Amino acid sequence: MLSKIKSTGLIGIEGYIVDVEVDISNGLPQFDIVGLPDTAVKESKERVRAAIKNSGLEFPIKRITVNLAPADTRKEGSIYDLSIAIGILLATGQIPYTKFCNGVFIGELSLDGSIKSVDGVLPMLLSVSKPGIDVVVAKQNVVEAMNVDGINVYSASTLSSLVEDLKNARLKPADVASDKDLEGYIDNFAYDFSDIKGQDSAKRALEVSAAGSHNIILIGQPGVGKTMMAKCLPSILPGISYKEAIEITQIYSAAGLLKGEGLIKRRPFRCPHHTISATALAGGGRIPKPGEISLAHNGVLFLDELPEFSREALEILRQPLEDGAITISRIYGTVMFPAKFMLVASMNPTPCGYYPWQDRCHCTPNQVSRYIDKISGALFDRFDIQIEMAPISFDKLSSTNTSQSSKKIKQRVDTARMLQLYRYKDEGIVSNAQLNHRQISKYCIMHESQKKLLKDAFERLNLSARAYDRILRVARTIADLDGEEYLQDNHIAEAIQYRSLDRNYLDRIY
């Protein structure tokens, strides 16, 4: 007796079809699973046996062989429990063969026969879906599965109820509203720019950063508001498109962080602690999983106290900042995770943090040099905007004047982003930060006065070619915020001012 059922597997965030072949023959009772199963898959034998018996069904006392094809690809997790159980029941004639048996079965089984949710349903179905294909998942995974177009989603809470529905051909599509509509979605943010007193130059820098998706680093003494400013940033970021939401949800589903959400509707804001390992930041494991870099895709990765992170972890950032993706190679294969994120960082000016208060800052030039040298020049160069924040005066702190709200700032950011979306509709990019050198030449045209400004800065600050491009990208964003089609002198001048770290840092302190 032989039966074939389909399930799915996951490598990174790419899914693939797994053919679950069940053969039941006479011989000594034995239950084998082949096809490179990991420990969790091998343990399916006990879960499936108990689930079938406790559902009032008959478990065959014969030789059972289950093959998970393709046999040369490693299978992991508990997602094959349901398909193996249905395959056994189909091979023993306890379920008649119907059109639903050509579908895909995904789910974990409890010992009492209940069907539990699994991780990675959305990326698996997006990769293997075909128009009209039937998919059976746990009820907790239905909302997630409904985001895949063209498939018929069915659900069941227990194995016994699913078997009865298959026997009587009464399996009905899941009656759950689609979660695809992002219009009118309003997020409530804990932090708002109206709560911050002073720091107008830093607020302006963050507005420019949000409008063009530029990387930014905030430098200042403890207590000047670096962390709070960064946490206010999500409140002015433009809303996400449905395509971006699907990309984010895929990653979180594969990482097991979806937590019942059907579709993530807000841009991620990831803030890992400085003790994080390079592997946790980049992603990895025996079978690679997304790290913080990928979890920040289409959102913000905030690294507070940047020099406190390990040098190994920081250097990992360089390649995804340029390529928008990170490649991870392990013994079981190589996977690529998307990683298009805004890098926001903060740091103190000196190890103690109290420069320029001479009575409190006693750091020597060597100490400051070692502190700054924890961050390579190549990483510093990748920050489009570098802003130094001064302490806030008592008068500003005690003022009753209300600062501009995030809502007003976001309106300007949204307008600038709409200009970019229209301008780059045929370029395959969505923001100024993604401009390559050819596109910069096309969209960041300078006249003689702007060229002279940039030339003087280039020679005085000893800028790199990468810094040259980044200044022009930022200037393009500033022009968009002003509603200008062409770059003006003030746009170039403001963009140059955001390159404070290109000047010799120690010379400015001592």
C-alpha cells in the first residue's frame, strides 16, 4: 500500500515542495523516516502514532517507510507531522482518495491529535503556490496563509475532524478576512518628536534621514537625547507598501517571530544590545536563520553605543549596507536573506562621554583614539549623515513651547518619498539612498557653483569617492524636502555639514 502526499520545506526564506511518500508492507512492525530528516522530523514517528490512536483511528502494526523527497535536501522541524499522518491513513484506506489529497498539508500534531501551528508558512507557500492549489494548515496559520494569492486555504483544529471532513468531502475554505488592506492603518508610537526639547539640528538631520532612507549616526554626551531621538524616528517614517509588508512578514515568519500576526504593517525597529554576537547580528545557525540585520529589512537597525559592539559584529554590516542582502554559508547550504535597512547609531564623543566638560572629561588622546578606532573608517564612511548633538540648555528644557510633532514632520517626509517613488519608477529603486553612481550622475546634476562648493569640501575634508556619492544623495533628499527639481547651493552646503566625522576627530577634540 503506497500513498503520496505533498508538504513543504524551507531553506532560508525560500520554500520548496516535499513529496511525502508512505509505504506500508507486511513484516515486523517498524516505522522509518528517510530523506535526511533531522531530530525533530525523526520524532514525528511518536507524535504521529499517538495522534492517530488518540483520534480514534487505527495505527497499522506493520512495516511503515516514509520517504521525504527530494531525499538529498535536509528536512527540519515538525511541519511534516500532518502530511505523514494523512499519508498513513490514506495508505491504509481510512481516508478515501479525493481531490484534496493532491493539496499541501502543513502542521504539527499533538499527542491528543490536535493540529498546531508551525513557523514559516508564508514564505513556504509563496514559493510553492500554484493557481488553485489546496492548502491545509492549522487554524492559527490561516491568516498568514491568506496573504498568498491564488490558493485555496483550508484549516482544521484536530486530526479527527480533518479526517471526517475528508471522508465526507465537506472540507470548506477558511472563512477569514484577508489582511491585505493597509489603507487607513494607523500605528500608535510611544515616542513623538513633540516630546523633545531643543536639538533642532538633530531633528532636521533625522527628517532628512527618514525622507531619503539615509544611514545616520548621532554623537553626543550622555543625556542629550540620542537614544530618544532614534526611538522617535519610526514615527516619521513613511508607511509601508503591501509588497514591503510581505517581505517583512516572510522574514519574521521564517524566524518564528510572527506571533499570530497575519501581516506586519509597520516598519521594523530593531535595537540589539551591544553584547550581541556576530552570528546573532548577521544570522546563522546550523541551518541558517535570519539575524537582526535581516529582521530590520525595510525598517531601522539602531545600534546604541556603537563602539561598545564587537569589531567582528560591526564589520559584518559593511556588505549588507552596500548590497541590501546578506549571504550566509553553512555546512548544510548557502542562503541569502534580504537586508535593506536604515542604519541608525549613537555614540559618545569620548570613552567617558563628557567632552567638552574639562572638569569631568579626563580622557587622554590615546584613550580617545582607541575608542574611535573600534569603528573602522570604512564603516564610518557608510553613514550618509553624521550629526553632533550639544547639551540642552535649562531655558530650552523648562520652556513651555511645544516642539513640532512627528505628524507634521511625517507629512513632509511622505511628500519627499512620493517624489522619489515617481522619479525612480523605472529604475527599480524607491529612495535616494539607493542611487548608484550612474543614477547619481543622472538625477543629481550640479552647476558650477555647486561643483565649487563640493570641490572645496572634498579637498579640505579629504573625502573618499563613497563620501562624494553620499553627499550628493543627501543633497538630492534635501532638495526633495524643499520641493526643488534641481540641486541648489544650500542643498549641497547642508549635505556637506552632515559629514562632521570626515574631519580629523582628535584634532577637533584636542
